[in-house]
Amino acid sequence: MEKLISRAKRYKIFIDAVSKNLQGKALDKEIRQKAEQMSDEINNGNKNYSHWAKRKDRFYPTLVTHETLPSDVYESKEDSDSNYYFKRISFPSDELLNIPGTPVSYVLNEIEKFWGREKFFTDLGLVYKRGVMFYGPAGCGKTSIIRMIATEIVRREGIVLSITDIERDQDLLLKMREFEPKRSVLCIFEDIEKFTEQKNVESDLLSFLDGEKQIGNVIYMATTNKPDTLEDRLLKRPGRFDLVVGLNPPVEEARFLYLQRLFVGYRTDAEIRHYAKKTNGLGMAHLRELVVSMVAFERGFDETVARMRGNIKKTYKMSQVGDNSQATGFTVGFVGDPNKKSEEE
């Protein structure tokens, strides 16, 4: 609040100075509007209420209201009075380039197709929704890819909700749909297996995805490191997660481009090409650690790679990070499915 008041005071000083210099002449409309806005912020800064919120025949004192929820990334919270609300959250991620062997373009294209087909869903009497599941070993870029997609959703004026509490999130989304029925929504379930560890929570999750209180104009996007622990009723029932994308360690060209971006100014392309050839089976997170270890801590390449490979636990029923005999790139569908489509560029 102190920062807000300080900023507002600076604007007021600026406006006063401009007014004096113009000797009473009309100020630029944009400047006047900014001054009025900052004045309102100052005046409301120490208040608990400034507007009336109407519900049927009742009026409740409240602060500034918004007709629409600003496009951003949120998670649900509960205040001390048991009221649910959306809270903006930061969604930081190391930059992931749209490079060969990653499904960024493929998934973005599928999502773009979905957003353009509402009429077909409506004509068929179907809920306008889509589900995408990313699975694979830790460190292969699942979270980074989802965050790139989330950025795209926000860019198109949509809402991104990081799911943390099924009941609370569903309640807020249903309320939002009462006055924003067409708003694009992306719901993110990171490590979805944590929602299936308790039967009552798993039941709420299934209801959230396609129960009687489900919403439309929504994409559900989930990640898991443990697909073998998830029940078929969650993964393979049509209408829940229709697109399943398996992420394997990146292909050589992807490793080169990623390392090239991180090593810029510290290693030559020839050196980076050598590193890319010798890091088969390592994920994006391992490549990032490789750069940190070599540049920040001045450790050798062989030493760092040996340490990272030694730290890998091979417990996944999928391609293994660190196992250079396994596939790279990504797949559409679970490994072992007869209709699996392999994608490596």
C-alpha cells in the first residue's frame, strides 16, 4: 500500500506541474484519466469499502468491482470467513524453446483446433471441453511446456487456474460461469496422481472432469511422473483426457539448441555440439544443471554427467532419463498402446 500511495503522489505532483505550465489549458485526456485513477486509488487506499455489490434484493458493501476476471494465472484460496476467492500467482519457468523433439507445436496446434470448433460441440449437444495429459520422467519438460501453453491462453484473454482444491475450484468456476459463460479456461493439474491417493478426492476429481457440475469452454491439462499408478477410469475413459502425450528425453538437436541458448557466451558451438552428442537420455532439467555446474561451479563435463546419471532411479514404466538405449522425443498415447504414434523431429 505504501508503494501505491507513493506512486500516486508522484502522479499528483506531475499533474500539478503540468497544470501550472499549461496555465489552465485542457490537459491531455489520457493524463487526466490517469490522474483520476490514481486519485481513486489514494482515496480508496485506507478504505475497506467503496462500492455496493447487489445480490437479488440485497446490497453488500465492497471494494472496486470488475465485470470480468483479468486474464492471468490463478489458484483458489479461502479467507478467514470461509469465502472462496481467486488469487493471482506467479508462474515462473525457465525458458523452453519450441525446439525439435518437443510437442509444443503439436499440442498448441491441437488446442487451436479445439478453440475453433465450438459450433460442432454445440450442434452435437456436447460439453465444449478437452483434456490433455503429459506423462514422463521428471526433468523432461512437462511443467515448462504447460506453462508455455498457459502463456498462450492468457494472451488470448483466457483464464488459467492451477487446481489445488477440487471442491473450492469447482465452486468458483461454476460461479464464474454465471456471468462469464464463454471465457476460455485452462485448468492445470500438476502431478495429478496426488488427487487420486484418497478415494473421496479421486471421486471429486472425476466429477470435476465430467460430472453434473462440469463446465464448458475449458481445457483440462495434467502432468504425471507415475502413469502406472493411475486408474484406467481416469486415463482411458473418453471425455476426460482425450490426448495423452508421453515426453521422453530430448533428441540430440533439441539438446544442442537448448544448451546453445544456455551456454551463450561461455562455450563455442563445436563444444556444445559435443556436449549434445554425449548427453543422450538426459532431460531438460539435467541439461540446465549441466550448464550451472560447468559455468557457475566450474566443474568438468564428464564429472557432471557421471554424477547426474548416477543419481537417476530407474523406477518408471516408460523411457528412462539417463538410459541412452531408450527412445527420445515424445509419443502420442501411452507406450505399449497399439495405436501409439511416435513423434521425433
